[in-house]
Amino acid sequence: MATETKHSFKYWQNRTIIVSMIGYAIYYFVRKNFSIAMPGLTAEYGISNTSFGIVIAIGSILYGVSRFVNGFIVDRVSTKTFMAIGLLLCAVANFAFGFGADLSYLITGVHDGPQFVNMLILVMGVTIILNQYFQGMGYPPCARLLPTWIAPGQLATKMSIWNTSHSIGASLAVIVCGAIMTNFGSDMSGDSNVVSQITANLAASIKGWDSLPEADQFARIASYAGHYGAWKWCFWLPGCLALLGALLIFFGLKDTPQHVGLPEVEGTHTGKEETKGKKGAHKEFLKHMVFRNRWVWTLAIANIFVYVLRMGVLDWGPKFLTEDRGMDIKSASWSVAAFELLAIVGTIFAGWATDKWFKGKAHRMCLVSMAGACVFLGVFALFPDLPNVVSIIFLALGGFCIYGPQALIGIGAANQATKEASATANGVTGLLGYLGPAIAAMGVGLLADNFGWSVVFLAFVAVGVVGVILFASMWNAPRDGYERANKFTAKFNEKD
């Protein structure tokens, strides 16, 4: 490759990574805002953990289905256009959620009471579930785009850096929305009806409310009453950001090196171009490289257990820390942000270690990382009387470890399926991955309401142990599937 071509390729590769990182971080900004709004919705309307769990569970299942379906579509269409449209639709869903109370009033004709609350839960559920489907339009384009621009031997390192977009977006979401919850909204602390309603809702939602010191009860009530309706802005402001992000994606990305006059990335040839136009070629390639590939399926099943841990902490962390560990919403937001921020370091480290120590074999690093997550989250769960600062350190170290497998499963699936089927393979891993937190979401809500939060985190650790066993079964798997792909295409061509 000529020097000028190398410089041009480097520019476009870096641009692709950076723009897609920013775009996907914004996807998380309009996704993880819901977890910070949940305590405010409980305080104002008395929505239970079980109701939240059902909404999260259905949304998670639909997100997984969306990842799976869109994985097929993205392998055949423009990646940048598809990703931009998805973010635009997420913005629309967030605006609709912010107006959820107004929509519920228009439908029911009342501002409060069981009829209003039930309608609000329905409106909330529909908009969050739609948002989750649109969220599934974000990762498949990236799973297709990045292996097209990055060689297999560098994919773990560079895609792990890219994968920090999850943590950047989620951590900024909880920090910004935490600030919104404590600075926006109306001051209704002088309205006795509002204060009484918030008091009743918190008493019904938080186990052991009556045993809390009066000063603690008063502080929580005052916080929610002083910023009544702040949760709406957790959706409106991120929605505006998503509109800008959609434009950045559309105008900032190119689908392949060939679209800017550059050659195919070395080491990514599959021979699939030679079957172009032959009947059934693409379908048979997908069958061989994805649906009949044991390594893709092992990664997909392991992803269930990885996502139970990751999304369990991310979705329920603020509620757990406010209700079980006695933190205020701002401190809880920063604590979950610490989990995400340390996850950034962990993700980059896991990618670097995969290429440096395990020669690109992502599954081996997944095993090490999952074992570490079990240890740190186990300490966090088993020792609730540790000082809050120490507990949060262990929680954050759990984030450092769990985000390694979260990133590397997508990388490993992309390498095993090759660039030609990477989006489909990640659709499969995404579908199974989000089956885990869907089941867990309902389980967490029920366990928290009936047995307390400590049982929830012990269940998370048990799930992590199963993940360790699955990754151990992949120890001897190859780094990638390009040899497998070339053998298949050669055989396919011989048939004709």
C-alpha cells in the first residue's frame, strides 16, 4: 500500500471509529436515562419495582429481537443510513416519553388516581419498548462497519476502544440525568397534597421505610417534592442530543474503504465476492459461518449471563443504592457512573490484553474477566456493612471486569463469522444476550419487592459462575473464521 494511500486509510479508519463511537454513545444517552428517572416516577406516581421490571423485561426481549432482525438487514443495506435512522427514531420515542403524563391525562381526563397511573404505565411501557426496538438499530451497523475497516489481528484492541462508547454514553447519561433530577422540575414542597402523595408512595415502595430515621425520610421526601416533574427533562434533553447525533452519523461515516477509493483491508478476504450473483450463496454463507458455527453459539449463550450482570447493575443500580444502601439519588447516580467509568478502562485493557497476551483469542480474555467480575460483585453483595466508599470501589471493579466480556463477545463473534456475516452473528449474540436481562428484569423486581436487594446481588454472582464455565469450554477455539470461510467458498464454487 502506497504511503499516500496508507495516510488516507488511517484517516478514514480513525474517523470511522470516532464518529461511530460518538453516535453509539448517544444511543446509550437516550437509553440509560430511564434508570435515573425511575426513582422519581416511583415517588410521584407510586410505580412499583415489579411494574418497572415487566417494562424493562419486554423492552429487553424486543431489543434482542431487533438486534437479530436488523443484523440480517444491515448486511444488505447502507450501514450509516440505517444507524442514523435508528437514532432519529430513538429521539422521537424519548420526546414521547417525556410527555407521557400529558398523554395519560388526555386519554383518561384525570391527573391522578389508579386510572391515571395505570394509563401512565401503559404509555411508559409502549414508548420504552419502542425505544428499545429502535436501539437495536444501533449496534448491528457498527458490527458490520468496524470489521470492514479493521484487520482481524487489531480488531480486539481497536474495537475495545470503540466499545467504551457504551460506558461513555451510559456514564454521561446517569451523571447528566442525576443533575437534572436534582436541579430541574417544580418546587412543590409547599403543596401538602404532593408531599403526602410522595410520602405514601415512598413508604409503599421502600422496604423498612418506617425504620428509617425521620431526618432521612424527610430528606428523601423533600428532594422529590422540591424537583417535581424533573424526570421529564431526563428524556427531552437527551432527545435533542439524539437529533444532532443522527446528522453526525449520516454525514460523518462511509460504509466501506471502497466507497472512498481505498482497497479492501488485508486479511479480510473471504472469497465471497467470487460467489456474488450465484443463487443461494449469501444464505449458505450465513448458515455455515453463523448458524452452524459452534463458537458463535457458545459466545451467544455466554452473552446471556454477561448481560444479566451488566444490565442488572446498570438498570437497577440507582434504585438499589437509594433503597438498600441509603444513598440520595445524586450519590447513587455518581456511584453507577463510577461503575461505567471504570468499565471504560476495563474495556480498553481487555481488548489490549486479548491481542497482546492471547493473540486475538477474545474468548480466553472473557474467561479471565468474568471470573474477576464474580469475585468483586461477590464482595459487594456479601459485605453490605462496608463503608459506602469501599462498597462502591468493589462495584466499580466489577464494572472493570464485566465490560471486558461485554465488548469481546461482539468482537469474537465478528471474527468468527468474518466481516461478511459479522452483523448477523452479532444479531444472534444480541438476541440471546438480551434474553438474559429480560428474564432477570422481572426476577429482580419480584425478588426486590419480596425478599430484599441482597438476594438479587447474590443471584447475580451465581449467574456469573455459569458464564465462567461457558467461556472455559471455548479455550481451544480459533481466533477467527477466515480460514473456515475460504474453505466454504471454495467448496461452494466447486459445486458449480
